[in-house]
Amino acid sequence: MRTLFGKSAIAAVLTASAGAHAENVGISAGAFYTPALATALTAHGNHVSTVDWYNDHVLSGYDVYIQDGSSYANAAALDRFVYNGGTLIQLPWSFTHVSFTENTAVFGPRWSGTMREANPAIDVLATDDWLLQGVTLPAAGTQTIGREVGNEFVEGATPVLAWEDGTALLGYRRYGAGLVVGFDVHLTTSDASPLSSDWSNRVVFNAVNGVSAVPEPSTWVMLAVGTGVLFLRRRHPE
């Protein structure tokens, strides 16, 4: 953890807000999403590594961790990772309180799941949200998808997108010094090629690289008065 004071702190926050890339991204290994998504993130300037098991020490090497529900999950370790300043991105099939604690849940438990169905229309709940920058959403019926039907946003989450039938699609919440982003879409032609469209990949890229667009309110208060200590976490692999 790096501690910054005064003008250096202000400069660092403003620089981050300009859209600096997260340097280190961890992603679940052996999941539907891993190969294509890791390749795409690497092409966008991120350092990406896949893991099939993790603990607090492993997670401390990442700025962002992407959790797929079909792979290993350690809810308590993810909770501490976010609280201490990490960013957790939750991909489909993982939105239950088994995978995440109540502190890091964005969506509630699912009622059922879908595979290979045409997508419903998408309702935009926050038009100018940072996660939607550069994103052109698909029309109803233009994609073949998998999703967790019945999820609702939990209390404290910021809703961004919802499927027209009311199922939560995209949202986020702060926990401690970190951020959790939940994304309930998996675009498929087969199980081997999810998140295969420009719009869905762009949402993930925004979540990975644009975290600083959602500063903690206390950070802005400290900047406004020109005093205080800002704690900016930056992880480096061993």
C-alpha cells in the first residue's frame, strides 16, 4: 500500500481518473471465459494471469480479480481483497452468497438459468455511467445468451443495466476501499466462446481499466479541503 500526501496525492488521483490501465489482472482458470477474455485484456495493455486457486497472498498481486462461478471461489479472501482496495469483477453463473459474502454481493441468488436463448431487450438504468462508455447495446433478439434469471440488485448496489424482464444485468458497489462489479451476461455460440461480442467485452474492459472513474466520496471530500491522507493501493507480484 502506498501512502501519498498533499499535492502528490491530488496529482495521483487526477492521473488515475484519466483512465490509466490496471497493471495486474487475475482471472479464474479453467472456466468458460478464461481464454478469450484473457487474450482480449492482454491486447488492451493489461498484464493478465490465470489461477486455479488463490488466497490472500495470491490476490495481493492483483489490482483486479475476475471471478467465474464455475471455478474455485474463496468468498472470505475475495471479501478482504475488495475491502483493502481491490476490484472484483463477477461473471455469470456465480451470483450466489456461496461465491460472495454479503459485503461483495451485487446480485441476489438466481431463480433459474438460461442457455442459448435470444436476449431480451435491455433497460438502461444509468445512461451516463462509466461502465457504459463506448458501449453500444444490442437490440432484443440479436444475441444468443446465457444468464442467471431472477437476480435482483442487492441493497447498496448501483444498478446500471437490467434485462427487460426485470433481471439484474450490470451493477456495482463499493466495499471498504475497493469495488465490486457484477455482470450477468454470457454471449454464446457454444460453451467455449462466451463474452464474444464487442459490447460485452467493452463493459469488462471499462470495469478493469476505468475503476478510478468511481472514486470513494470520502476521497473527493479530502481533495476538496486539500487535507488528509489518501491511500492508493497498488499491487505488485512477488
